[in-house]
Amino acid sequence: MLQDIVDFLMKFGPWGLFVHSMIDAIIFPIPALFLQVPLSLVNPSDAFLLATVGYIGCLIGTPIGYFIGKFLGNSILYKILKKEWVESATTMFQKNGDTAVLIGSFTPIPFKVFTILSGALNFPLWRLMLYAALGRAAKFYLVGGLIYFYGQAAEKMVHNASMYLFAIAVPLIVLFLFFRRRLRKKKAAKTAAAEAAAASAAEETAQEQSAASVTAEESSSDTPIRATTPASHT
């Protein structure tokens, strides 16, 4: 039945891919890759155009999947996808949401798992959109590029494209997150040091003002009061 839907969407060409890519990010269990490839092979010169159409559809579907997760929770995932996919993605999210979404953009795990989980676990939407934009662009345009340059010969290459992309992207993602964390720690340390210095300076100023006030009071109490004698009138 699901394959019948894919075959039906294929009749509409780019519009069919747009719809498929959009619902792929929401609830449809068959990845848009399975429509992007045959459509691109019909006319390889349109491969980049189709990649763009699919990419835009995915970006439109991503926030919809996010809000489904936010309002319905992740229980819906168990009804439409394999249990091990959902549990694997959930484990990744619990360890590091940023890593989960970035890597999820390249893995064979359907991306809807990550869009819905992001909403269910209150992951920031803007970060989901940013990582989806990066990851899905790489995936759509890698497939489109292979078919554009190699034509029919790219059909076998495409099946391994996700794994190649995954093997290249994951180390880069890990390095990016590592250096970003280090920069954040350095920034936090500098901020903490600056706040501590400001607090110390404020405390010293307060102590100096207090000491000056005490000195002024003591000086005032030590000053003799002159008695005034009323003038006599004769």
C-alpha cells in the first residue's frame, strides 16, 4: 500500500517529490530518497532541480513534525516506525540533542523520528531547523549530484551514498561539537571571572565607603561645641 502511494506521487513529478519530502519529515515511513532517485534517473539533467524541490519540502515538513511531537508526544512514532529506530534515536537525544539531530540528518533512520522527538523532548525549534537545513541539504544534493554527473550509472552508487555521507559527516560533526563546547566553556570561565572581579571591586568600594563614613562620624563627634553667650544690653 505504501509503495502504491509512492508510485502515485511519482506521476506528479517534482510536485509529487515535494509532497513526499514534506510528509517524510512528518509521518510517512518511506524516505523521499525512494522517489528522488527514480525521478532523477528519468532525466539526470533535472537532478539538482529535484534535489531542491525535495529539500524545500523537507524544510516545510520539519516544523510540522516538531509540533506533532510537542502536542502528541513520541508515542505516535511507535505506531508508524520500528521500535528499535525510535529507541535508538531517543537514546541519542537523551545523551545530546544537538548530536542526535545532526547525525540523524545523515543516518538511515527516518528523519521524522528526530522531528517528532525534538518536539516531544522540547528541543529548540530553531536549532532543529538549522541542523535539518544542513544535514538534509547534504543528503538531497549528494544524491542529486551523483545522478547529474553519472546518470544511470549512479543508481548503484546512490544506495551507498548515505553511508558514505554518514562516514564523512559524523567525524566532522563530532569535531564541531567538541570545539564548540570548548569555546563555550572558555566563554563561561571568562564571564565568571569578570563577574567575580566586578563583585570583588564592588565589595571593596562598599568597604571603603563604609570606612569613610565611620571616620566622618568620629570626626564629627570629636569637634567641640562652642557655647554662645548672649550679649548684655546696658
